[in-house]
Amino acid sequence: IDTYQAPPQFDVKKPLKVFLAKLFRNIELVNSGETQEYKGIKTHRFKMSNSTHQNKTLNPQNDKLYHEKYNGVMNMTPAYVFPVFISKGRLLYADEELQSSFKVYRNGKEIKPHPDVDDDIFDFEPNSGAIFRARQSIQLNFFLQGDELLPTNQSVMFPIFNSVNEVQLSDAKIEEMFGQLRTFLYWKEKAPTILIFLAALFFLLFLIFLAIVVKSNKKRTHFYSTQIEEDLLQRNVNKSFKGDQSV
């Protein structure tokens, strides 16, 4: 991939536009919905949009790239001046007609295309925009057009070579470049929990303080009520004593 990062703070829900020199064009990467963690840092996995390999009927924008008939391959004839098409490894996601036109065997066992091996992946960290891991699986195919004069009239996308390039940041590099980011993301993730805890603690302290104030007010009210009653009683006693003296 010819760019090591996306724009910082990019929206993971939106497609990314990147330029791939091997394909001589910009391509669209879409979020696969998968996430991966590297040294505690969460990344979002992007893959090449299926629209990149669609024919012009399904994706009219590919008309200018001469994607005439088949899905799952990109017509590179104008770039190489030769009838070659680029696909994912072992024609992954290509039309069944193309996949069935040839078979690959290893030790007598047929090898079928599989996303875990033949698909492109790009793991982006959205806060920095950095790419932590990338795998590019490219297969160069020579197109053999079917002919009625041949024993079979079936067109074949004949593989010339398959290239799988994969790079990944080492743990040491991640620690060196993104150690502070990891710390920031950790506290950012914990912040809501901490705020809720502090809010609950302050609320509990407020209730305790309120209970103390209410209890103190009750004691004060009780004290004043008792004092008033004693004063009234004393006044009545004094009046009675004065009445007795006057008699």
C-alpha cells in the first residue's frame, strides 16, 4: 500500500480512498466490521470494496477502466498493453465461470480460494490514522479467449503468478510510536466509569451530609421546644407563687 496512514480521527463507518501503485489507480476500502488489537490498541479492519472488481454493469464507474464482462478481475490491458487481468489470490470473489476454468492442486489436493489467505486486509487505528497491518494478495492472469476452433470454447483466466505482500508493525515499534496513545485511549475508555463512580460518591456524601443536617435540625428543634416548655412552666410557677403571696 502506498500510504502508511489515513487521515487522523477519520470516521471508520465511511470508505477510505487509497492509491495502489501496482493497480495504477485509486481504490476504495470499506470497513469489514472486524476489529483487531495490537498491544492493547484497537484497530478496524478494512478490505477492498467489491465495487473495485465489478463489471461496468454493476458499477458504471468501471466503464472507463474497461471492466466489460467479468466480476472479480480488473482489466489491466491498457496499462500493460497485453491481455492481462489482476484479481485477488486464486480469483477470490471472481465469477464462478472464471474460478471453474482452472484448478490448483497441492499434493494431489485441490486448493480453493479462501479469504483468510487470498483477501486483502488493512488494519487502521482511527485516532492516529496509522495502519498496523496490511496484506495485499494480487494474482496476475492472462486472458485466453474461447474459440470455436479449439476443443473447448471456454474462456480461461490463466494465472501467471500470485503475489502476497504482508507487513505488520512489530510490538517494539508499536510501543515506541503509540505507547502514549495507548495510555490516552485507556483513560479515555475508563473516563465514563470513573465519572460515574465519582458522581455516585459525591451523591452518597451529599445524602450523608443531608442526613446529618436533618438530624441536627431535629435536635435543635427539640432543644428549643423543650426550652420553651420549661420557660412557660417556670412562668406559670412564678405566677402561682405571686398569687399565693398576695393571699
